[in-house]
Amino acid sequence: MPLWAAFGDSISIPIFNTKSFAITNKNRRGRLFCSTVAVSDSDDKKSRVVYESLRVLEWDKLCHSVSSFARTSLGREATLTQLWSINQTYQDSLRLLDETNAAIEMQKHGSCSLDLTGVDLSLVKSAIREVRRASPLRPNEALAVVALLQFSETLQLSLRAAIKEDADLYIRFMPLTQMIMQLFVNRSLIKSIMQVVDEDGSIKDSASPALKQSRGQVQMLERKLYQLMDMLIRNENNESLFLEVSSIHGRLCIRTGADQLSFKGLLLSSSGIGSVIEPLSAVPLNDELQQARASVTKAEEDVLLALTEKMQVDLDEIEKMLNGIIQLDVVNARATYSLSFGGTSPNIFLPQDMKRSLTHEPVTSKVSSSEREWTIYLPKAYHPLLLQQHKQKTQQAWKDLESANTELRRRKLYGGNAARKGEKDTNLSPSEMQVSALELAHPVPIDIFIARKTRVLVITGPNTGGKTICLKTVGLAVMMAKSGLHILSSEYAKVPWFDSVFADIGDEQSLSQSLSTFSGHLKQIG
């Protein structure tokens, strides 16, 4: 027999049995149902319903918030993919939470930075694709591979140094310890790339004898051509003529506004303001220059193709490293999100495993015997989007206040007596009032406790009383725990693990517009 509860005089909730959990609205306006068994005969239909339910819970906004903490574009994409996965098992969720906890420990310790600034993972991915095709690498792709290898090496060295100083960190940082130590760094590949590619992305003259010779030939021919052009220009008797050396499609020419010149040449272009002429005496040198430049291009391609062949040897390891660093970026994003909003690592358990719900508590947590009686234990839980919205507004208010302070200091510095005594109140008062108002309007946490033996729970309240927020908070908390995120609860929290979360909220409640369920209905008919 399922466990039921009710929110307000408008919401009735079937909450819990050994395989499901649900919250529903008495007049069918809002329902939340969580299950560990298949609800639909059609997997496709079930998936559509689940995704729509998550959209109703505004899971997409939460996912984008978490992904914004990733340091790379590929990390942000991977974070969204992971958070939107609906096929995670209970063991997957435990693993994800272990990763998040380890990343938080690593950030707090500060010894192993996961700062990926300067590492372009998209270019590394492009390099891997080119190497698999046996195509020459581009210099910037080769440098991106070097940056990835050097970052991985630095991360490993930092981790080894930290563990050497404190051996307990090896366990505290698991499973990230294993992920980092498994990265294969080929120092010979780093050396090979840096020997031929300069830091600015150009290929060094010393990369190959053929390249050095071809570039020398280009420089010699360009010098001869400029000398020839300079002589032709100086030989013109009319000093009022405007003549300058120009390059058209790689061929050195003379740009002029005159109709008649003393030398013969090929007219390459003409307009009302002048012409571009390639002197006949320059044609053979320009032809040689084109051939020499083609030789340079061929020599550069040969150098890059040689790098491609060297990368092919360790390509699988490089791809594993890329995927590993992306995964570390994802884990770090989850950890940074938790630290930014003050999350708590939840204890999750399978609903049917009631023995586990009573005995499987974190070793470090201080859980009273009374707390062990709860099936759902969410003390002082915040709705994540409300907390995020408040934090963003508060940060902006402080920025506005700082800008007002800066402007006042500027006026006092340059305005002299113009900065009157009462100016401080005029300029700062609105900003100060906004900061004070936001600090007083901090979101109110809610306590959600459902006892193991409870059959019916009723919560009553007026319109705009927060009943739907309560429903969404539970749904998001379940999804956050399942996805490896910390729950935004200021104390120890415990939630069941569910295979699926279904929600049906038949209104236009909007947290971003501060609309309740009732307000949403009024807006619809207004």
C-alpha cells in the first residue's frame, strides 16, 4: 500500500511505498511521482514523459547552472549530457557522488588545481580527428595537444607531491586519484612537437633541412624583387607620380596612377584611381618565388605529417586523456556548484532496502537515532533556482553599490567643493537599500521529513504559500542526488534513489518571474 500525503487544501500526495514515491494535487493541478519500476510499456513513451517532467521541474535551468561551472566548452556539453542521462543505476549515482565529494576535498585542499585555462580541448579533439584520417596536423592543434599533455603531467606531479606529504589524501581524493594517475603522458611527443612548432604557432626553420632551404630561397627572391622594383621606381623621371610596391596573389607588382610608364609590364588590374602592373623584368623572379613558396608549403606539410605519424602511435592514449580531462571538468563543475551554494552530500538508498535506510549512514556524519527513522530527511532544504536567483541579484546589488562608491570618490577627487556633504546619501542610498533589502529577503529553507511508518501527510496553506515550491524542491533534490550533485541543505540529508521522476504541474508557475501557482493562473486569464 503506498504512502500518501497532501500539500495544502489543494494538494494531495501519494508519497511512498517500497518502489515508488509521488506527490499529487487534489484538484489535479500538480503531481510528482517517483518510481524504481517501469511505469510505461513503451520505453520511448516513458522517456518522453520523464523529459517533460524534468522540464516542468525546471531541471534544464539547474543543469545549465551547473554546467556553467565547467572550464571548457566540451566540459559544459559533457556536464549537460551527464545530468540529462535518465538511465543511471543506483551504483552509478553512488559513483558520481563519490567523484563530487573527492573533487570538493581536492578543491578545499588546494594542492591539485583543475584550472584548464590555456587548454583548448576542442582543438585537441580536432587534432585527434585529423590524425585518424592521416591528415597533417595544424600547428595550433599540435600546440593544443602539448598543452593537454603538460596540464596532465602537472596535475599528476601535484597529486603525487600532496600524497607524499599526506598519505591519507590518496583515499580522500579517490576515485579522482585513480583517474588522474591513469593518464598517460608521453614526454617524447611533447619534445617532438616543441622542436618543430614555435609558441606562436609557426613552424620553426629548424624543423627540417628542406624547410630551411625553401624559406631561404623565398627570402632571397623577395629581396631581389624588392631591389628590382625600387630600381624601376627610381628610374621614373616624373617625381609627381605615385608609385608603390604591391602584392597581388603573391606576385610583387607596382601600383601607379600614371597612364604611361617607362618600363613594360602586364596589367593585372585597372580602375579609375590607378593600375597595378607587373613589370616584365619581374615575371621570371615572381614565377620562381611562387615555386619557392610552394616548396615551403610542401616542406611544412611534411613536418606536420611527421608529427601526425608520431601521434598515431599513442593516439588511443591521447584520446583517453582527452576524455579523462573532460570527465574531470564535469566532476569539478559539480563540486564547484556545491561549494558555491553550500550543498550537502546526501545519503541515498534504494526505497525497497529499508534496512539500508536505517543503517547505511556516512561514517563521518552525526546522525541521531531519531533521524534514522526518516525515509526522506531534508532539513533546511533550499530550492536551488530560488537560491541561485537570490545570489545573482545580491552579487549585482553589491557591484552596483561598489560602482556608486567609486563614482562618489571620483567626484570628490575631481569636483572639490562640488561634492557636497549630502551627496553620499543621494548617490549611495538606493544601492545600500537594495543590498539591505536583498539580504533580508534571503530564501527561506524548508524542512521535509517523511517518517518510515507514515501513511498520510497533509500540508495546508493559502495560495502563494509555497506548496508547489515544496513539491519542486523534493523532485529536484531526488534528481540532484541521483545525478551526483549535492543537495542544497544546510544539514545532513537523506533521500531515496528512484529510477524515474514524473511531474505534472498544470499551471504557469515561474520562479524567474516570482509567480506562484495561483499567480500563474491569474496571469493566464488576465
